[in-house]
Amino acid sequence: MHKFSNACMKITGRVSGMSEDGLGTIKAKNGIIYVPFSYPSDIVKVKRTKHRFGRKMATDFELLEESSLRQRPGCTHFGRCGGCLWQGLKYGEQLRLKRELFEKATGISAEIKGSPRVWGFRNISNFIVTISGIGLKEYGSPFRVVDLRECPIFSKKTPEYLRSLRGFLAEAGLKPWDLKKKTGEVHYLQVREGKFTGEVMVNLIAHIKPKEKVLEAFRDYFSFADSLYWSIKQDTKDNPRGDTQLVDGEPYIRERIEDVLYLIHPNSFFQTNSYALTLLLKAVEEFADGEEVLDLYSGVGTFGIWLAKKGFWVEGVELNPFAVDMASRNAELNGVNARFSVGRVEETPIGNYDTVIVDPPRKGLKEAAELLVKSGVENVVYVSCNPKAFKLDYENHLSKGYRVEEAVLVDMFPHTPHVEAVVKLRRKS
Ligand SMILES: C[S@@+](CC[C@H](N)C(=O)[O-])C[C@H]1O[C@@H](n2cnc3c(N)ncnc32)[C@H](O)[C@@H]1O
């Protein structure tokens, strides 16, 4: 359990480092203070702190002197909104810090490829709809919501989407969600954009089944959507998931990454930065050797379909049957011969492949890493959004059979401390 206690204090200091989760750090007499939205060389006066997960976090501070690494943020909500911690930092510095933090966590020095676009790059936004506002949660707060007017990292059209939502809620008289009481009728609006196709999907996540009159108004307000869903949420958790019902338009929208098309459905995961995805796919392709590839944790087939289009013979394994179905549809849509099946990676015998791609969830491979070590596979491409989990998998298991040959970082998440790593592992001789 974590402890909360607020303390008034006044400490002035220079930000001398960055934590792995992107907070500026100040060395104080009684230890380190973590300051969100601050950057190296800022001078700040910390006025209030709170203990959280064993760390002293600044909850109120004044910026006395700005670091030369700062830039003017591109969003009026920056500094409160939990979406972006690093918008106030020049993009080149963001990339430098990501490389540095990755090297510190893993010991691997890697080149980093910046996102081709740093505004309007996200292809999905989940706006929480609450009695205190519609938007994203405030940084560090489970209950406070920033009532958004814009979100330039998502789309120029965000104001239009939010205007339609506000108009619709008012006309239909629907109750937004109460985060504390866990009651209400509408919980989220999810909007997805195919950046290269211009297609738009709108999905309202609600706790009620709509009457026909409500659906009529819903269709009118969101007539711009190529695909319109109303999802019914059965639980009270703050996530944008429910049982989907197509209200209007197409069941899927499409995204195009160069010559590959991907279908997107409200219940399927898709890499969130369409522009940097091209770089990620090319990095995976460059590291894949031979002809026969096994795509583990294959999701909707993002890597597998791309590689099959480039002439590799591909099989994929994924736990979620819905994602496997999407991957098979994606294979058909692109006219490629890739086979995806439902299974747990930990229980999948690894046959004779030239390359195995792994893109595990945040917790990493864990026991599945031993299967790779025991396999005869020469070449493994590890895609990771969590350097700590990669390090544990490598040090505890993979290093018994593999060495790191090359690594590249792709910035899928500008204005946040996160980065995607692609590591090529070669079997030790
Ligand atoms: C980081 S996502 C990768 C998705 C995919 N590579 C993509 O880019 O779209 C991780 C995927 O692993 C799947 N997964 C989680 N645990 C698994 C397991 N034990 N065996 C197989 N798949 C699993 C999840 O359902 C999810 O689709």
C-alpha cells in the first residue's frame, strides 16, 4: 500500500536528472524530490510535496529559471493534463533523453529514430466523459479530469469531435460518469483516425442501451464518422471497453502504412503512432533474417502482415482470439499468405524458423524466454516498450543462448518519456 502525506516546505534547487518515468529530479538534503513537468537545468522552488510509492513528489512548485532545453508547449492544457509530460522540452532533447534512459536501464547504446510527425500523430484518443469535464485525467489524479478544448497530439479535429459530443449529450439528456460514485450513463468517447486513409471511427462507451431517438441524434451529431459504434459497458472500471454495436457505417476503418492496409476495430489494439509505425516496421524487417518467420504476440498481425508482404513466410501466435481473427482478415485484405493462430506463447513449441519476432506485453517474456533459449532459432527480434522487462528477460534467460547484435529505438510516443526498442539477438556460437 502506498502512503499519502502532504508536506509544506520550501526548497529551491536545480533539476539535475530525469527519472525513468520522465520526472525532473532535485537533490535535496533529505533525498531526491521528483518534479513533474520540469527538465534538466530548470531552477524550481518546491512548495509542497507528497510521498507516493516511496518517492517524494512535488505537488506544487514555482519555476524560477527556465532551462535552455525548454520549448513552448503546443497545447493549452499542458502542465495539468496527464497525457504529455515532456511537451515543454525541445524534441531533440526528448530523443537524447530517451536514448540515455534506455542505455541506463539496459546497458545498450542504440540509435534513436524520431517520429516523422510530433503533432497530430496519435491515431486514437479516449476521452473520459465525467460530471466534472470531458477529456483526459489530470497528471497523478484518479478523480480530476481536464476538460479538454483541444488535443494537438491527437488531431486538429479534436475540437470538432468534442463539440459533437457535448451537443449530443445535451440534446439526448444523457448523464456523464461520476468517477467517485461510479454511476452515470456515458463513460468514454473513443475516436480513431486512419492518418493515411482519412477514415474516422467514433465509439461511444456507455452503461445503457440507447433508445431509437437517442440513436437518431447520435447518428446526426457524428455524421462525419465512417464507422459509428455504441458500446455497452458492463463494469465500472475506467477503461474504454464494452460490447460493441455498430450503429452506422463500416464495421472497420483502415490504416495504410505504405503498401500495407490494416483493419481497425473498436476492440482491437493498433500501434498508436501511424507515422512512426513505418519506421518501426522497417526496423523489424531489417533485423529479420532468412525466409521463415514466427511472429509471437502477433496481435492484429502488424509485423507479420508487413513481413509477409515483403516476401517472408509468416506464422503468428496470439492469445486473444479476436485479434487473431483481425490478423487473418488483414492477411486476406493484403493478399498475403500468413497464418495466425490462437495460443499462449508459453505453451507454443518453437519449430524451425529463421527468425522469431517477439512483442510481449509490458511484463515481458518471462518463462517464454526459456523456450526461445531451448529452441534452435538463430535470430530473435525483440520489440519492447519496457526496457526494464527487456533487461530482466535478457539477463535472466535470453543471454544463456543469445547476444545482442544490434538495437534501434523508435519514438512512437513524442512528448512522453516512453520509447519502443527493437533489439536483434543472435544465437551465441
Ligand atoms: C504489445 S502487444 C503486441 C501486438 C502486436 N505485435 C502489434 O503490434 O499489434 C502484445 C500482445 O500479446 C498478446 N498476449 C499477451 N499475453 C500473451 C501470451 N501469454 N501468449 C500470446 N499472446 C499474448 C496480447 O493479447 C497482445 O495482443
